[in-house]
Amino acid sequence: MRTAYSVETVRAAERALMARLPEGALMQRAAAGLAAACAELLGRVYGSRVVLLVGSGDNGGDALYAGARLARRGAGVTAVLLAPGRAHGGGLAALRRAGGTVVTADPASSDEPVLRADLVVDGIVGIGGRGGLRPDAERLAGVVARSRAAVVAVDLPSGVDADTGEVRGAALRADLTVTFGAYKPGLLVDPAREYAGVVRLVDIGLEPPPADAVLEAPQHADVARLLPQPTGESDKYRRGVVGIAAGSARYPGAAVLAVSGALRGGAGAVRYVGPAGDAVIARFPETLVSDAGPAKAGRVQAWVVGPGAGDDAGTVAEVLEADVPVLLDADGLRLADRDAVRRRTAPTLMTPHAGEAAALLGVRREEVEAARLAAVRELAAVYRATVLLKGSTTLVADFAGGPVRVNATGTPWLATAGSGDVLSGLAGSLLAAGLDAADAGSVAAYLHGLAGRFAADGAPTGAHDVASRIPQAWRDVRD
């Protein structure tokens, strides 16, 4: 599990470590890791042209000391100082001793070195930065964007918010971010994640308390531990039965796709209730189809309600009365009564995309997309539910608190009609198989993202193709 920590927690861990180390030792550890990453990216250090963009804090000091190491290996290193009177003194002295050049950030001095650089190191603003870049830094970011240089960010791209992943103004885009000691939430959550490029964690000896993590990013091993596994005594009922209340005369395909995801999610059987029974049974004859309504459909361990439901508020209300876990998606999110969701004692998992989340919160879609972490937490609190906010980085938050889960296994090709219906069925099946709401959402998002990668393989794909690749994703994780 990758865990991310707030700026406050990281700084407390840094203070505790610095109290046990000789002065400057922690910065030297960071600079060594940064220089090694830069050298690897360059391939050949000797003769390369490196430009350091240096702000006034320790972030700039890390860049200067790393630049000194590269200069000693034969690189031509130029430091561009954005705050000449407040640059790190020790780092400046080290760079000058190594043969580096120092200039100020005015266009006459800095633009040509940046435009000719092979590598630019972004040491402008550290993890304490808030808001976008200041005008002089914004101008330099524009020069960097016009150059052909690779860009390495020190700890965090300048201009993004470390704690929230928000980008409230101009920011510098990196090809590689070298972060120290612990991941920061902004490196894992969009929109800031898009600015970070590849993220490399350098171990400098920090030991933030695991209980203080604010974000978790599951990996293969974490997901593998949660996958339901049948035993010799299992039957379809012991493995769990998931009910799917979805589809309408206008949208029968939503029911078919939700069932397709559910059949591949670990439950032993799928019950379908709704007007698309003929379409479902024609495609998946193993489905248990009923037209008697959710309350009379038979035993289930979890319900999925909403995909393609149109305006069938009665079915949504009936499912919400069930004393089993319920997944709300698509039209179900719009039709569900908020107080009915809040009153539920069994788990509720809501799976909106940004537009649906915005409608539920009464804000513009752009506000949700700009502050995804805040939005998913607020929605979970308002509905007293677990919320899976779909997107380029899918987030899963529980109203009871704890770290937010983040998933990044997907592909932009998953932005296709019906993909979310497959995800809903998959997550509902995992709920029926016994996973709690946060785990079911996290595992489903992870498998769904992998399946999307396998189905697309760099080309357009459809929701049916994604569903068909879920077993491959399952095996990939398990093995």
C-alpha cells in the first residue's frame, strides 16, 4: 500500500529525524537521491546542460546540492535564483565550488540557459506552497514549456497543493517528480497528479506514523489479499448473491452491462429485477431473472440499483429499504432520497462521476474536478455513505473517516458508454461476496482499471470488452 501524508505530518517526521542527525544530513540525503534520479534521466551526465530553478526555501537547497553533485560529474549547471537574497547559502556555496554558474531570474540572464537545457530541475516552491506560481516563476514556467528539456520536480511540482491535489493557478509540469520520505496526497490525486509525471520516492529515513496517513493507494498485493476465494464447501449462496435492479425500456443495455460486471465479481449468483429481463437472459442465461420487484426477488446479500433506471424512483426506494449492502449508481443517485440513504444501517456505496457528484452537492462540475479530495469527503459526510468518485484517479472515501483510497490503474479509454455500469456490477458482486463497502469499491476500481488497460491496449474499446477482461485482471492481481 502506498500511503500519503499531510504536510504537517511530514514536517513533524522531518523535525524528529533532524534532531537525531548531524546538521544538514537530511538535506544531503535528499540531494543525493535527487542527483541520482537526474543522472538516470539524463543517461550521460558529462557534458549535459542542467538548469536549476531555485526558490527561497529548503526545496531550493535540495536542488542546489543536487546540482553540485551533477557539476562534479561534468555537467554544466546553471542555477536561476528567483529570490537571490534568500537562496540557501550552503547550497549556493557548494554549487559554486563545483564549478556551477549562478544567474538571476530576469529574461536577459535566465531564458537562454533554460531554452538550451537538457534538464531543468524545479526547486521553486516546496510542499508548503499554496496557490499558483508568482509572476516571475510563471514566466519561467512558460520558458520551460517552450524548451525541449526534461523537467524534474523537487518533492512536488511548483504551483500545486501538496495536501489537496488542487491547482489554483499556474503550475510547472514535470516529467519526473522526486519526492522525499513519504508520498504527498497531491502527487496521487488529480488534477495535481497530471503535473507530477512519474513519481519516485526517495527513502531519507522518515518514519511518519502509519495511523496518520490521509491517503492510501492499493497495489497488487493489497488487492490480492481482498479477493474472495471459494472453498471446497462453497455453493452459490455461500459465495453470495447480488441483486441487480437496473435498466429500462429506453436503456436495456445498462442492465446487461451491470450483470456482465456482476457475473465476474466473485459472487455465486446474480439476480436481475427490471424491465430488461429478456435482454439479460438472452446474453447471460445463468442470471436469475424476476419480474416481482426487489422485495420479492429472493434472497440477496447485496443490491445494485440505478444504472439505466430512468425515472423508476419506486424501485430505488424499495432497494434502499433492504437490510443488505446497497450500491447506488447513475439514475439511482439522482432518484435516491438523501434522508433514506442517511437512515440506512446496512452499508451504502455510491459511485458517482464528477457531474453526478456536482449535482448531489449543488455545485458546478468544474468545482468537483478541481477539488476531488474535498468533494468525495463532503459527499460521504452528507450522505453518511461510502463514496467512490470515478475519474482519472478514482477516490473512495468512507463517512466514518480514515484514509481516502485512490486508484490509478485505469486508462482514458475507459471513458466510454456503459463502462460505469460494468464497474457497478463488479463492485456489487464484491459486496455480496462479503467485502465491506470501502474494500469492495477499491478492489472493483482496481480490477476495472486493469481490465480497461488489457481491453484497450492503446486503442478504443467498449464496455463489453472491459467486462470480458475482468478475469484476466483478477488473475494478474492474484498471480
